[in-house]
Amino acid sequence: MDNPLGLSFFIPWMNTCILLLSGYNKYSKYTFYTGGAVVTDINESWGDPLELVWKIIGGKWKVQIISSLLEGKKRFNEIRKNMPQVTQKMLTNALRDLEKDGVIERKVYPEVPARVEYRLTEMGKSLEVIVNNMNQWGKHYQNLFVQEFYKKSPYKK
């Protein structure tokens, strides 16, 4: 099958080729993994590229994991140190999802005890701009949000 846009990449862990297309067409029937589910038809799963982004990096911990790994490769407990509220199970699940979606890479060293490191892939590194913009937006609106919340709070004195 020919891809007229030439926008595709190969994911080795799935032996799958994904076409990056801006609209719907006959090339949208490809199987790929995202957010814990196997998706076989882009048209049935989402119609907007933002939905794809949200399926990959959405959730409570994924953006924080990506932000932490922007500093460089880290081990599980180093990532967890930056997020004290996350449970081990939730962090493990988020790391697995990000790995399956091609955002991070997990490297296991053949040692006893086993040493595992996580790092961003090239696709994961491309999210740096998005994560930094989200951080700037949050800093900009944080004080305003807190002030407005405080005005509406029934607990204020």
C-alpha cells in the first residue's frame, strides 16, 4: 500500500507501521497500541489529533514522568521521588503505557539485584515543548486560580 504523504514510522515492539495523517482516508486502518488499548481504526477511536495526544500523555502522572525524564535517564525510585503522592502500582502502569506508546524506553541491566533505567525516546523528547508550555501556563494561572478559588471558598474567614 502506498502512502502519498510519506508520513509513517515503524514501532519495533509491535512490528507495526503507523501513518501520521491529518485527516481520514483509506490508510487509517492500522493496528497500534495507546493508553492501554489496542486500536484498529483511527476513525472509530478519535477524530482529532488532540485526542491522540491526550490518549498518550493524558492522565494524572504521565506528564510529570515525562517532565522528570527531560532531565535525563532515571531509575524508578528517582522518578517516584519527584511524585510522592503516586503509588507504586500507578507509577508502574503509567511507565508501561508510556513505554508501549513509544514515549519512553526501559533498559534492564543484567545485574543482581536488577537495575532498570528509563529514558525518553526521540518521540518523548519531542514532547519537551508541550510540557514546558504546560508548565508556563500553569505558573501564569496558578495565582489567579488560587485567588478565585479562595474568593469562592465557604471556608474563608
